[in-house]
Amino acid sequence: MPSHSWLMLDHESPRYRLPDDLRARDPMAGRDCGWVEQMLPFVRQFSQPGETVFDPFAGFGTTLLAARLEGRLASGCEVDAGRIGLIRERLARHELAQGTTLLHGSCDALDGVPPFDLCLTNVPYFGCRWPGAPAASQLYDSQSYAQHLDGLRDVFYRVRAGLREGGACIAMVENIRLGDRVLPLAFDLARILGSLFVMEEERVLIYPHASEETDADARTDRRHEYALVFRKQRERIDLQATAELLDALRAQGHAFTLLGSFARWQQDPQGTPPADADIRADADPQRLNALLQWLRDHGFALTSWGDPVALPLHLDSYRGRYYFRADRIDSRGALVRLDICYEQ
Ligand SMILES: C[S@@+](CC[C@H](N)C(=O)[O-])C[C@H]1O[C@@H](n2cnc3c(N)ncnc32)[C@H](O)[C@@H]1O
């Protein structure tokens, strides 16, 4: 791919297009099926021949086909049994079924997703209404936007575990219009991915001709969409500013224990630099609230798994989420990151 931050797509090759008979067999008539041409530049730039490309929402197998065409191994998860069959047949017609691993189900609920080098996908849209009885975990059937985002987070959390260190996670997505409301799905997904990976860039894919794939429920007409490019890599933090923050918290009387990599690095500054400072805080809701309030007052953004945290704190709403994250980015772009554990 050239170094542009955009990619103009004006022609879908009939050779690689989802064949009409397979499209006709699909309950949604192939709606939201991406183009092989859309995926090829990303496969080429973000993986090497022989590596494995994974699609957690394998759908019609477009990503998997692009990966196999470029000599990569392909692997994918898909909750809909009919689409699993469709992918097998599509790849077999290209004589590229070998070298492809397909798993039926949602990757967060499956054991045995083999490790991979690149995650490349386009996500299911909210509000699409799957015809007939949807499979369990079918995100097209999410009952609310919040539930949809939670489902996406669960899937990408599992993606993070399977992706090799340094590998890219690329999700294609656009903001959606639902009735007369616009939902910032692309931006909400970027926030979720940002809680799991390090953002590298976004690219814009432009389709000069609007696709005919529109409907009244959820208009995702693909005039343009974003490719959100993230990496699984360690964050670089400002070590000195982080040490100063910990001192300031102690001086303010906030009780906590420093754990993990930052504590080890303070013992041995020649070791691997930590990507955050992990502390175990006093779990008393009032003291925890005072700690978070102090951080907020000193320029920190507070999140729980990518969601903003409201103060005063209602700790019961965060049971089972284990920790809060406090991030402060200064005007030079330097990051101080504190992960505040409040549960075992
Ligand atoms: C936009 S399509 C993906 C197209 C696909 N990336 C391709 O290359 O053809 C979204 C797909 O995600 C599937 N899906 C929805 N929820 C899922 C989940 N929890 N796990 C796996 N697949 C899911 C849907 O059945 C649908 O086929």
C-alpha cells in the first residue's frame, strides 16, 4: 500500500467477488460483504508470506480469501453455520481451502484458536436484524448498542490473547445511521481497541459509488469507512513522571501497594521498562473515590475497560472488572499510566 492514509476503491473484480449464487443463499443476501481488493493491501503490508491472518468475524471469507491469495495461512471464527459453509465453498472454488482453519462460534467462547500474526476484519454492525433464529453470540442480534459494544470488546479481548507480540489488529468500520440517529460505532470501537492495543493510525477507504446495500434500519452505505490500525505492543510511559506521581500520592496519604513491573524496574532500572504502574488500592469505596478524584483533578482520564468512569464512584457497578486505569497525556505526548487494582 502506498503511504497514503486513504485508499480509493472503485472496482470490485468479478473474479474475487462473492459469487451470485452464494450471495443468494445467504439470509442477508451478502449484505456488508467487503471486497477482496479492500483487504489485499493490508494483508501485504501487515503480514509476511507464510504467516497467519485471523478474522474473528469471518462472515463471507473475504479476508480469508485475500490472505490465501497472498500466500498467508488463514484462520477465522464465525457464529453462523450457514456462513461457515459459504466460506468453505467460496475458498474451494478458488482452490484455496487448504491452509484455512475455520472455527464455528465466537472466538471469546472457543478454546483452541491457533495463534496468529495479523487480525484483519470488518465488524458486524448494530441494528442489522438477523433474519430467522440467530446463533448464540450473534452480534447482529444485540438488543442494545451498549450490549453490542460489550460483545465487540469480548471478542477483541480474545483477539489480543491470540495475536503475537508486535502484530497488528486492523478493524474496518464506519459510523452508522440508525433511524434518524447517528451512532459513532467507528469511534467507540477505536476507544475499545485503544484499551487493548496501541493505536498506530487510521486510514480511510473511499468508495466513489455508494453501494446499493442500504436499508431503512441501519444505513451503512459504505461511501467511506475507516481502517483502524492498532498494534499489540508495550506502551512507552514517562518513567520519571510516573515515579513522581507515586511519590505525590504517598505524600497525599493515599494508601496503596506498588506491584509488578514498575516495582521491579525501580529495583533494577537496567531491566525492561514497565508499560504502566500497577497499584493495589484500598478497596474502601470512599478512599477509592478520593484517590480517583485526586487523579481526575490532576489531569488523569479514568476508564474501566475503555469506558469512562463517572465520579462519585458507584463501586458496585464495577464489580468483576478488577481495575481502573488512569491515563494522563501531557502536551508533549508523554504518557503516565496507573492501573489501580481494587479486587483480587
Ligand atoms: C461484516 S460481516 C464480516 C465479513 C467478513 N470479515 C468477511 O471478510 O467476509 C460480520 C460477521 O460477523 C458474524 N458475527 C457476529 N457476531 C459474531 C461473533 N460473536 N463471533 C463471530 N462471528 C460473529 C456475523 O455472522 C457476520 O457474518
